[in-house]
Amino acid sequence: MVINKTLLNLAYGGTNNNNPLARLENEKRVRYEYRFVADGKLDWKVAKNLNYKGRIGAYLRMRNDEEFRNSIARRDGQSFSEDVNSIRNRVITEHTLDYNYSRGKHDFNALVGGTYEYTFLKTSSILGSNFPTDYISTINAATIIDADNTFTLKEEIGLLSGLARVNYGYDNKYLLSFAARVDGSSLFGPNNKYGFFHQQVLDGTFITRNFLMKTSHF
């Protein structure tokens, strides 16, 4: 393919100098990103029939996006640059105590625990234009800072939960279960920071199964 350099230069120097080819050859985008992930766990037999489980996980991401568009790639003939920095941290931890007891036809299980989740977000962006030269693309060389589109955002999100569950079984025929959970979040409204959820179950599956086994011989 042969490109007419004369026409290309005229396009660069005219009002249509933001054509796709000019944008492709004179725009630079770079992303720097760093991530860190870690997790840990602890299992501990506290006493007979009583067990503890602890879990923790952490995630960290740091990102920097740089964009530079020189004067040839823009319709107004002014170079443009944007620099965006963002940080995202997240920590999750969960702790439970589990108790199991069996005697004769009775089976009992109880679990209590709590979870905590924390998320931190921060983003800052700065836009600049009218660089004195296309050879220096860092934002500090811009002579005009776009204050309307320059911003900083910061947000912290917390979630705290408590949970409990109790199961009782008799002779592998009856099962009674109760579970409850309480969630408190910074995202909830100021007048309703906590939500309560519960569930009760009475299971007769084993009774039905035994009955069908006894009556299926005909």
C-alpha cells in the first residue's frame, strides 16, 4: 500500500488532522499496574467437639493510566494529556466456631461466627493541554489544566456480619434447623444500617423415604 505523503501532511496541517491514521500514529497510552494477593487460614480444635476456623484474604491493586495525544492528532492543534491514578484495597476475614455432639439417636450441631469486609477505593484524574512541545508528554508540562474534568474520588465500604446455625436430628428421621444472619453495611441507609435474615427448616425426608421403601413391595 502506498500512502501519499503530500496529502497526509495536508490532512495533518488542516482542520481534519484528527483522522484515524493521525490518531493512531500520534497518540500514546500506557498503563502501569501492580497487584498483591494474600490469604491465610487457621484451623484449631479448641476442645472435644469444638472447632475454630479462621480465614483472611487481602487484595491490593495500584494502577496508573497515562494518555498523551500530540498536536498533530488533534483538530484544534493543541496537545492533550490525561493522568489517572487509582488504588483499590480489599480485606475479607471470617471466623467461626463449630460444635458437634452425638449421643444415641440424637445429633446436634451449632455454628456461630462473624465476617468482616473492608474495601477502599481512590481515583484521581488530571487533564492538561497546550503543551509547549510534543517531546515532553508528562502532565507537568501542560500550560492549561482542565479544572472541570480534574477530580478526586475516595470511598470506603464496610460490611460486618454475624451468623448462627443450629441443627438437631433424631434417629436419622427428623431434622430441625434454624439459621440466622445479621448484616451491617455502610451502603445501607442511615436509618436502616442492619438487616436481619433467618430461616427455619423441618425436614421429614427420611420418614418419607422409609415409608416408600416399606410400601413398594407389591
